[in-house]
Amino acid sequence: GLHENPKIARHVCWAICNLANEVQVNNNTSALSRYFGAMVKELLKIAEKPDIDLRGDAFEAINALVLGSASDVYPMIGQLVPELMKRLKNALEHGGKQLSP
């Protein structure tokens, strides 16, 4: 999975993007809603690893999850926004070299 091998992790991120783009939202939920928090948490861990360059892939997967999310995960997205803003600020201050919290 995400922590095994950079090449595999890149493919996992790509698969998450594709799933998030295709999942159907029904009655304010989706098949990915129950996994949203865990997936984002793991993607954020991958994005902050300095030894492998998967930051772009991880954030693209997070973006796809947020864009394709159902309203039942909006509270989690609300909690995610400050963390993403903190990482963006850190990236801007350090020239994008380090995104760790």
C-alpha cells in the first residue's frame, strides 16, 4: 500500500483519485464516506515523508476525495482545512522544500 514502495504508493494515490471521481453520492453519503478520514490521514502521512517524492500525488488524491465527497464527511473536511492551510503556509515559508506539520 501507501507505505510499502514509492511506485506502489503512487499507483494507490492514482487509484484513490479514480475511485473518488467515479463514486456516486446517494442520500448524503457515498461508498467512500466511511473510509474518508482514514484515507486522508494516510495520504497526509505520505505527503510529509521527506525520503520519497509523493507529495503531489498524495495531495491530488486528497483533492479528489474532497471534491467527490458526500455531505456526511463535510465536518471532517472542516477539520482538514486548517491542517492544509498550515501546511501551505509552511511550504510557502520554506520554498516548498518541507511540508511537515
